[in-house]
Amino acid sequence: MKLLHSSIRIMVFSIFLLCGTVLLAQPAQGNVVVINNAELSLSDDGSIAEFDSLTHLYNTRVLEKNELIISYKVVRHWWGNNNRDFITIYEVKGWEDVIAANQRNGELFEEAWSTEEARKKYNDAYNKYFTGEHSDEIYQEVVFNK
């Protein structure tokens, strides 16, 4: 009798696991969100005004013109013991657009700063505000059936 109860429990648990994963699995429905969290360098070589200006230039010349990017947002750490987080978030329709949007950003960057010298000057000015530490995450929006 004890063996029968154990077998039934195992069978019910197995059915639950199989059905549960099928019921929870959903086809890719939502947009994809790409997040880059970079660590700011708080050195004396520069100013917040210059940093904001350089960020604004990149956003208006690259991100706003990228037709693959549905939306984007730039946020900074506001409260807490470490205010070095600088996070760029952008949204695209699907995985293919993650790669394509990144390539398009490169094209738009080269159009906006048309010479190697101009690109180097911009990158040198902007990169001094970062430590080089960063993380990249890619998430997919979860859309539930109503």
C-alpha cells in the first residue's frame, strides 16, 4: 500500500511538472530590453555639464535616429551609498533587432562623427567619465494572455 501511494505521488508530481512547464512556457511575445550598466569615474578631469552634453549629443545623433529602437532611457543612480551607476536602457522588437540596432548605432555614430579624428576626440572626451566596469543584460518583456 505504501508503495502504491508513493507511485501515485510520483506520477502526480511528474504530471504536474510536465504540464506545469507546458502551461508556463509561452512563445516569445514581448519586446526585448537591452540594459547597459556602466560605472562612472568621478575624477576631477571633467564636469557634469560636459558629461551631460556628450551624452545628449550621442542620444540625439544616434539613439533617437535609430529606427530599430522603439524607446530608450538613460538613468543615473540617484540615492544611496554609491552614485556611480549610469544605465542605458533601450527597447527593440526582437532578438534580431538587438544585433541590428547595435550595428545601426555604429553606422549612425560614424555618420555623426564623420572622420576618425572626430570619433576619437568624442570617444576620448566621453570615455574619461567611465571606469571601464560595466554589465550588459538582455531581457524579454513578459506578455500574459488576458
